[in-house]
Amino acid sequence: MGRAPRPPRRGAAWGPPAAVRLVLAAALASATGAARARETAPAVAQEDDGAVALGGLGPVLHLDPAWRLDPAGTGPARLRARDSQGRLLEVWATPWRLDLSDPPTGALEPPATGALQAPATDGPPPAPAALATHLARELARQSGATVTALHTRPSSPGGRPGMRTALQLALAGGQGAALIDSFADSGHTVHLRLVGGTPAPSDLVAPLDRVGARLVSQHPPPPAGPQTLQATGLALPLPPGWRRPIGDETDAVADILTGLQLPTLPPWPADGGLPAGCDLGLHPHPTGLPALLLACPSDHALPPLDAASAAAVGATLHRQLFGPGAAVPPALPVPFGDRLGLRFSPPAPALSATLVLAPNRSAAVQLWALGPPGDAPLLDATLAAVLPALRFTGPDGGAHTVPWAQALAHRLRHHPATLWPAGLVLLLGAVALGARRRRRSPPVAERDQAEGEGPAR
């Protein structure tokens, strides 16, 4: 006979087992930094054999007969079920496919608030540690309990590499425990959370393992290894932690970027996908906007650009892009593959934004680096790594071509010394040619006599 669930303490917001509400899609940062929820529409239903299709996520969970769906907590965006011992199972997903292949394996010290705290790092913490922090904080917020981090470990729900987070919960009326298995699937990260009235998370290991073993993913694993952005005329190797979008992640990014009023940012197609000639890389975070790299062609016809002309060309582009007197820092010359580019830092609401323009044949290419304000160190480090390594793939290596008059004007203004040798050669050549012609010309008297026009008598 299973234990009856302990009734919640009067006046408490939570009592083991918890009735915790979760939504499928986490908030996405919009152009103003506000959150917008994205949920899948199909309802969750349990078949006769216990199979439960998790909305539009793709995985199918074959629930053991001991589990029964909780109609009050199951809907288009979540699955909630209880077993005969009163344990609560929650399944939901957050946007962005996180790389959980290397979770931290040590205990993480909780701060005074009781929420899980990842070790301090330079820049954003790795995805596994950041995800564990988010999951613990969410459980503390939703349950009203003090959540203590115990450990994180590798796991494999449904045969997919993932991460298991063990948490302990405490209220005035008692204790509880939670285990959360998280794994990447298509364009999102799926979470299975089991909450029980036991103070020891080890009591939940076997039940959660059985649930995970009956989970079947409908999506093939994404390609492994380093990836490369392939925009028009440009190949950009992505550094570790970055990848191209998967599943509906492209449309999620489009929803974020379409509201931004950033110069040169190309319009996104109304029917989905990327703008023509563009490619996208992202560095996802457990919540909010991921860090983004967007490479696209540009119709800016740049004049000759080198170290001598960078300040003048940058000032001209600055006025064209942002208007006269705009409070935008001057352009900075940066290496861009085998040539020079110009880096701008335009203002963007609740974003860190960087634009790099570089010549490509008769036009240009643009590279946007975008992310939450806290991602500024990450974006700077990423640009420092990728800009020298990118390659131009067009005809003749994307060699910059300009009209001859523009090239001559560039030489006269920025490299006049280089024209003196050519001018001296031309002058000496003209003098030599004149002397040669004089030597070959007969005296005037001889020429007149030869023509019968001697002096009159």
C-alpha cells in the first residue's frame, strides 16, 4: 500500500508533494527586453497504452500505469502526472537547445536566498551551471520553499546525453526533494522533474530513471562538431559554444530581431527562415535572448579601405548609418579575414550590439553580434576569435573592386607619396621623348631648302 500524500500545511504555499505550475516556453527577450511566451498548441493526451505525445515538442513519453495525468495541471504547454505514492512528475521545455554534454559534477554552494548558485566565472557561466541555477530558482519561486543545491550529474533520459540536478526543499512544515533531468531535443531543452515528500533525492533516482527510459525522442540528434556560418561570399567558423540554429530557433530569433530598429539589419521573410544570403549562429542561454552572430551581405559600396583611410571612411559611414551628431562611438578598424573592417557599437534597447562592415567585391558584408547586456564580454571575445579567421569565398576571394577614379582619388588623398615615383617616371619619360624627337628633327634651314623654300633674292 503506497503512502498517502501529506496534506499541505495551512497557510503555506507548498507542501510535499508539490503542485508546481510550469509553462513550456520560457520568456524570450523582445526588442525592449520584455518577455514574450511561446507555447505549442497541440493538447497533451494519454493513449490507451500510456503513450503521451508532448505537444509539438517531439518526444513521446510512455507513462507506466502507475502514473495518471493530472487534468488540472496538464495542458497545451505542460504535462503533469502523479503516481500512487503522491510523487509529482512535471515535463516541460524551454526555448533553445542547450549543450549539456559537460555538466558540473560537484556540489554548488547555495547563497543566503537558498537558490542554486553557479561558481563565479568570467562572463556568462557555462550552460549546464546556468541551467541548474535557473531550475533551482524557478522551483524556489514557484513553491515558496528554500531550495538547496546538492549536486549535478550526467544523465541520459531517452538515451540522450543530459544533466540531472538534485535539489532539496525545506518549508516550515517539512522537507522534500526534487530531481530534474534535462536534455536537448531539436530546438529546445526538455525537462523532467520529479518531486517527492522524501528529504533524500536518492529515493527519486529509480522512479525518474524508469520515466526517462520510457521517453522516445522523435528528432534525430543534431550534427556534432564545429560548425561554420555560410553567408553570401563569407565563411565564418564558429568557436566552441556556438552553433547554427535548429528547428524553430530561427523563427524565435526572427521574432526578437524584427522589432529592432538597427541600421542595415535586413528584413526577415514573412514566411519564416533567414533573410536572403544570411546565416545565423547562436550561443544559447537557459532563459532569455541567446547571444547571436548574424552574417549578411550589404549593399553599401565602400571606398578603398585601409589603415590610412579607415578614419575618413568610418566617419562617412557613421553619418550615413546613424545621422549627423549621433551619440555613437566612432568606428574602429578591426581585422576582417584578409582585409580591414570597421566596427560600430550602435545603441540598442536592452541589448549589447556590435556591427562590423567590410568590403566584398563591389559591395560589402556585415556581421552583427547581439546579446543581452551581460553578454558584452562574450561577444567581444567571440569577435576577437572569429574576425581574423573568417574567409571570403566569392570569385577572386571577394577582392574589393572600385572604379579607377575612386582608386586614384584614394591614392591622391591618403597615399600621395606613392604617386611621386610614378609621376617622376612620367616626367623623365616625357623629357627623354622630347629630346629624342629634337635629335631626329633636321635644322630649319635644311628643311626649308629641301622643300624649295629658301630665302628670297
